[in-house]
Amino acid sequence: MEKLPQSVWLERCTHRILEVDGEIAADEARRIARDIKAFERTGVMAPEAAVDFVAAELSRPSRGRFERRARPRN
């Protein structure tokens, strides 16, 4: 996959967040997009795939913790 400029990635991610949940305010969607980009796993995905992944994980009844690693991988 071609690496997108961060501004494009965040714009597409924000747009997808608003598609998934229209009740989220645009400024909140932009903040969430930045958080999704900051995560190791989702930050390397296509923005739409990252949003869909997070939405699927958060909708699971017995989901695990979803957070950054305490230490970066070497």
C-alpha cells in the first residue's frame, strides 16, 4: 500500500468516522482520527480499514484493552 501523507490519512479517517457514526461532531472525529493514527497497529492501515477495525473491536462484547504499548518494539 502506498504511504499517504498524514494530512490525507487523517482527512480520510475523519470522513470514515463520520460515516460510521453521524452523531460524532467533526472536531471530535478529527481528534479520534489522530488517536487512531497514533496507535501502532491502526496507524499503518488504510484509514478506512483502521476505522472499521476499531469500530469492530469496540462493538465486541468481551473486548480486550485497546491501548498503546508501554514500550516501543525494537
